[in-house]
Amino acid sequence: MPDEVRPAVVRQLADGLVLRRAGAEDVDAIAALNVAVFGAQDEVAVRALLDGPLPVDWLVVAAGPGAERPGGGAVAAACARIPHEWCLDGVALRGSQIENVATDERYRGRGLVRALFDAHHEQAAADGELLQVIGGIPYFYRKLGYGYGFDVPPTFSVAPSSVPPVAGDRVVVRPAGRDDLAWLLEREPGRRRDGLTVVRHREGLETWLLRTRPRHGISWESLSVAEAGGQPVGWMRTLAWGEEGQLFLLPGEAADVEVANQLMAAAVRIGAELAGSLGRPVELLASDLPGTPWSRAVHGAGRPRPEPSGYYVRVPDEVALLRALEPVLSRRLATSGLVEDRGELLLSLYERGVRLAWDGGRLTVVEAAPPDPDPFDNGGVGVAPDWFPALVLGRWGASGLAARTDDTLLGDHAPVLDVLFPARPVDLSADV
Ligand SMILES: CC(C)(COP(=O)(O)OP(=O)(O)OC[C@H]1O[C@@H](n2cnc3c(N)ncnc32)[C@H](O)[C@@H]1OP(=O)(O)O)[C@@H](O)C(=O)NCCC(=O)NCCS
């Protein structure tokens, strides 16, 4: 539904609190809440998501006089639903990322974020979304219907002295401008689509640029382009966390290892400038992108640094997601040793179930079915609902998931489940 016909007030909560859509009048209050909760680096990002070109769904809980109208009352809690076109092995999946989840200290523990999520999930369903993603604090989002769906990319701590010195001027790195967006968009149709990626659109790229605006003299984010012979040959984003003193290097593309090294050298300069602005050292943390020239540069200059947890994913309707993925699931069967196989299984999610059937290299049935509460007894298949995203997105492959989680059972069907749900890579560092 277009914004103009959506009512501003979504629901009345206890104690006179109001859950409503945010308007332009709320921008300062939402930005101030995010700065108070997360730190100064969030201000520009939040403003870009509030008044930029992306159709972000911002919801707030407002308290006090005038809470029903945009700009009225005090913002007690807020969070954003950012639209994304996810893509799994070439199949586009409508969804979103929920971000900037914050409740003012005085209002915590009163169910405000639960209420915000209920409202976001309701609208996401109306919009036909198949999955939502969140990067966030441990455990909390499991309470709100999310499971850990895919890995945070391997992260490397980069010592500036290990980055090869800039040699020659074949490759030049400079800040990106609006004129670069056309080139970045041209990359999309031909881009490698192995595993989980997003389909990038102009509005998202424009938002990245908006987020590079300096605030109070500090540039918290950057988007850089590498050129050789006047032609773009690579790009990278960086994103800083102020109190933590960290600069994250988020890979886009690098045509070869020299380009990757030059992008990394540019990040060293960005880090030094930030350290000067903050008056303290800044640690460089690079996301890996396995199998690429960027990865060669990262492994050459950095040391692995453990990352605690995965990204959260919510799949509101498993049948709808599997049906959308039918082309890729059938392709996996058709290109496997099971191309001549046929059979069926019940994938029990314990509180609901999905029947799958396959025949001659095609997935022929995906339909809701009653669950089996104890598939162990009969060689059946069971996956707890909060581990379903990890299964379907290929976090570890079906057998890998069964090895790691107690209530994933593959029964007699491991061979076909390993074909349908193999481990898949993720390339989302610059996007989420
Ligand atoms: C985490 C935070 C967003 C929770 O907001 P809130 O409005 O207090 O959350 P709610 O009251 O809606 O809590 C929802 C449920 O989670 C529980 N919960 C709240 N904070 C939790 C936490 N940090 N860890 C685990 N569970 C938590 C609540 O008890 C409640 O459970 P229930 O519904 O079963 O009773 C808030 O504490 C906050 O802003 N923290 C600082 C910023 C932050 O960490 N944001 C998340 C970044 S990803």
C-alpha cells in the first residue's frame, strides 16, 4: 500500500504510548535516539535512511502529548525496515533488513520492540516478503521469531604496515560520486550470483553515497572507486564505529590483486584520517570475500579475527519460500547424481510441516502438511523452525546443520537433502 493511504497510527499501546509511522518531523528525534544508543557514527546513516531515496518503513513508539501525529510526543523506540531484493543462486526473493532497533533506556523491558516487530512483520507479509534479515546482539532476535541463518563474513585484522606500499600509478583510488552509480548499476546483471547476494538498485547506491556525507567534520563512511586508464576497475565501502575505534573494510569488487591492494591502501589512509579526527587509534577490520583478488589482498595483509555469531533470518512462510526457490532446487537435483531419482519426504518443522516430492531432476511438490512431532522414530526429517533459514540458505549444508544442531534430523533422506540444501557462500558485506 502506498504511504499516502497508510494510516499514520498503527496501534495504541498501554500507558498512552502510540505505535506509528515516522514522518519527516521525526527525523531529528530518531537520529538523536540512535546516536544516544549506538554512537555518533549512526547519525548520517540514520538520516540517509530517513530522508534518502530508499522507501524505508520507519516505525516509532511515541510517548506524551501529540504522540499520534508525526513529530509529536517523545520517541521512546524506533526501528527501520529497509527493502532488499535478496537473491539465492540467481532466484530473486523479496524481503528486507530490520535495522536501527533502539528503545530509550527509560522505556526498555515494556514490550516496545516486540510491538514494533509485530507491526513490521504484518506489513512485510502484506508486501509479499519472503525473508527478513538482521545483524544484531546475541540471542535477542530469537525471541522475535528469527534464527541464525548465515555467517558473518570471515573478518581479518589488517596491520597498516602489512599493506603493500603503493607502487606506480596504474591504479588510482578516489571517492565515488554520482557519476559512478551508472557503472556500479551496470555491474549488476553480469555479477556472479553464487549463493546469497542482493540485487542492487539505484536508490540503495544513492543511499551509500548520502551516508558518506561528513557530520561535524567527521566522515564515518566512504565509497571508493579504483580506476585504471580512466576506467573503473574496482570499488569498496568503509564504515567506522566511533567508540570502538574500528574501521570496517567492506569489499565490492577488485579486478586483480593490485587493484585490491590499492583499495586497501586507500582504506589505510581513510583510517589514519579518522584516527586524527577521533584523536585515538583506529583498528582496520576487513571482510573477506573468498575466491577473489580482494581475498588474496586481505589474507596477505591481515590476521583472522573471530566473529561471534551469524546473521539472523526470519522466514515467515516456509512453503512460499521453497516454492519461490523451486527453479534453483530443481536445478540442483538435475545437475546431481540423483537426476533419475524420485521420492517424497515430510520435512517436519515440529509445529508445522512441508511435503516435498521430486522426480526426474525436478522438485514436483512443495505443500503444507501436518508435522511429525518425533521424526527420529521412523527415519523422518525434522528441522526446528528457527534453523530452517540456515537450512534453506545453505549455511553449512543439510548434513552440516544436522551435525551442529540437536533437533535437526535427516533420517533416511540425507542424500537428497544434501543435494537440495548444500552449503552456499554469501556476498553481502557491502550490503547489510
Ligand atoms: C535490545 C533493546 C532493543 C530491547 O528493546 P525493548 O523495547 O526493551 O524490548 P522488549 O521489551 O520489546 O523485549 C522483547 C522481549 O525480549 C526480551 N529482551 C529485552 N532485551 C533483551 C536482551 N538484551 N536480550 C535478551 N532478551 C531481551 C524481553 O524480556 C522481552 O521478552 P518477552 O516478550 O518474552 O517478555 C533495547 O534494550 C535497546 O535499545 N538496547 C540498546 C540497543 C541495542 O542493543 N539494540 C539492538 C541492536 S541489534
